[in-house]
Amino acid sequence: MSNWTTVNCNGEPSCRHENGFAAFEGKLYLFGGRRVQPVDIFDPVSATWTAASPPPMEIHHFQPVIVGKEIWLLGTMTGEFPRETPLSHVLAYAPETDEWHFRHEIPPARRRGAAGCVLHTDGWIYLVGGIVDGHHSGTQAWFDRVHPETGDWEILPDAPNKRDHAPCAILGHKLYFFGGRETGRHNGMDYDGLFKATIADVDVYDFETCAWSVHPEPLPIETAAGGAASIGKSIYYVGGEAHRLEVFSEMQIFSEANEKWSLGPALNRARHGTNCCVHDGKIWIAAGSGARGGEPELTSLECIEIPLGSQ
């Protein structure tokens, strides 16, 4: 596997963290994060950034999914640290028209942010974990699914672990929920100590048996708020933050073939608070924060090519 490449770009995006990053029809979309900021669009062919419309409100702490011709955000927060609030509706961005729309209402008792979110081939969006009261309290092990067309919302069995600031990914007939922390463990008592509540367990949901288990192989390096992507038969978990002031540059790789984690090439710039996306056989990561917490916010873009044998 090659090393990460820092991309030389024409222009740069707005600096941001706790943001989303998604690939759609050949372009990369960077959006959300602290404050209200424009959508920044990267064209890999011309290596150029351009700006588009901002969302209707501040949005952050989410894992985006592609639904048809839109990018959907569930498990999303708004507002300022430490008592951010979850959105009441699914928020969607339409790249072709550069428009934002509120979609289905989220049941009040299931609203949270910093949750893992993924679209399954069965047509349902699955949402797991998250926290109901910003960075203050209420980390959950909740597991739900919503149907994009009808808005039907179904409550599923809780995951084994409560966690937030954690992504999820699907390999085959299983969903993997990993990384993150139990931010709400401190219940508003220690906003510095919350960074220490990281979780090593990897929770696995089997869509065939409809049951959760804890994988025997824990995450080697415990971090929260890293970026994640799945390609072929592997999951890639990149960067993150934890108890120390320095953030992480490591790429941790879970292989479905041997059911184990290994380390891949490290990022050129350590970061957390952003997502990964996949385009043209490469994993891409942009923006985020270069230290624990919120500063400095980054604008750089990196990518790494995943060998065909790994896909």
C-alpha cells in the first residue's frame, strides 16, 4: 500500500471541524462543522475547490450517507459546546441544485448527535449510538433504522456499548460499530476528563441473525472522532482524539478475511473531527482539527490509494 498524499489544490475550503465529507458523482463535498459555513466542493480532475450554499443552520457531529441524488444527515447536532442539541428532522443536501431540505421528522425520544450512520443495501438507513445532550450527558447504545422513502422509523435492539463520536461501517451482512467514547459518562462534571472515556470494544450487528455481539478483536488504538471508510472486504479507521493533547495520525484496518486489525500508513497531518470518503479507488480525508478539541482547524486534503487486492 502506498503512503498518504497531501493533495496540491487550486484554492482551499473553509477551515472547519466536526464536519461531514462525502463523495457524490465524481466530486467531494465538505460541509457542516462548527459555525455556519458554505459547502466546499472538490473536483479531483482539476484539483479545484469551489464554494456552494451554506446549510440553513449550524450543523456538526454526523456521519453522512448518500440517498439517491442527495446527501442525508442523521444523528446531527447544532449549537455551541457543551450543550449542543440534536436536530428534529433529517437534513438533506442536493448537489445538483445546491439546495438544502428538511426531510423526515426524527421521533423526539430518539434524537441525538455524534452517532454512527450508514445506508444498507436493504434500502434502510441505520443509526447507532450517539449522545442526547451535546458533550454534557446522555450517551446512548440506541440502534434504529429509517426508511428514506416512507420515513418509517423502527427501534432495534441496543448495541452492547454506549458510545458517541463513533462511526459505523458495513462489511457483508454485518455492521461494525467502533471507536468513539462515552462522553456522557461525566454527566457535566468534567469536560476535560470526557476525552479519557474511549472504548476499545468493537460491536458487531449481524443482519442475518438480528443480534449484536462484541468482536474478540478490540480496536488496537482507542480514539474517538476518527474518519472511517469501507472498501471491499476491509474497514479503514483514520485519526481521532483521546486522552492526550496530540491527535492521532494512525490508520487502523480491519480485514474481514482474517477478522483482525492491523496498522496502515499514517496520515501526513494528524486530525480528528471529520469523515473519510471513497472515490476512484482511494480514501480521502479533509479538514478536521489538528489537536484535541477544536483548534487548529485544518483545510488540507489527503488521499491514499487502496490496492485492488485489498478491495
